[in-house]
Amino acid sequence: MSWKETLASIAPTLATAFGGPLAGAATKFLAGKFLGDPIASLADVGNFIATASPDQLLAIKESDNEFEVSMAKLGVDVFKIEADDKKDARLNHKHSYMPAALSIALSAIVMGILYMLFYSEPPEGSRDVLFMLLGVVIKEWGGSMQYWFGTTRSSANKDLRK
């Protein structure tokens, strides 16, 4: 698991900030709070998260709310920025054939790999590589499907409140 996946699982606000224009603010926040050096690099922060103890991970999780509150005081809604970024991506590409072509190509690749794994005999030693490749491609395929059919964070939160 990468440090960004670890962060996403314990501190969603900070992870969302790292994925957009607030990456610098999130880096500075974590570096100042946990490394004692607000100008530490993104690599330093990533290394800290990747090697953090369970107690440190808990402290990062608890600081997620603190970061969200500090951003709110500045009038910044991290999740709104993320949603606006995705909305603009769809609007900017609404006349382009490329998102559809990439989605279709990824779907064909997934089907091709599944066919090779289950209906043909891959060359010796290639089966493990195909399973690894399948995992990577399915992750990207999921992202492309989310582009077309994805739900918003507020909709997901609404469903959790029921």
C-alpha cells in the first residue's frame, strides 16, 4: 500500500487535499505538525506516513479534522474543490472522443486479459504477471467508469446518513 493510499484510508480530507491544488498546504500542515519542519518536502512527508507507527497513524487521523477546520476558517472547502475539478474535467472534454475511446480501450484490455487468464494457456511464468497487470488495469478501468457513472461525495454522504 502506498503512503497516499494509507493516508486516504485514515485521513480523507488530507488525502483529498494532496490530490489537488491544496497539496502544498497539506504538505506544510503535516510536515509542521509531525516532522517539526513546515518546509519539509513532499517526499519527507510521504516517507513519514509510509513508516509511521500505529500511534502516529492515529495522530494523523485525529489531525485530519484539525486540517479541515483550519481550511474552513480560510473559507476553503477541500471536497468542493475536488468536485469542481472533476466537474470541469467533464465539461472541458464533452466534445472530445478521447475519454470514450480510453474507456472502451480499457474495457477491451480487461476482457482480453481475463480471456488470456481463463480461456487460454498463457506462456509459462506469465500467469502471475497477467494477474498483476489485471489488477493495475482494473484499477484504471474503475477510474474511467467513475468518470462516466461516478457519484459525488455529497451523494455518498447522504446515503450514509440514512
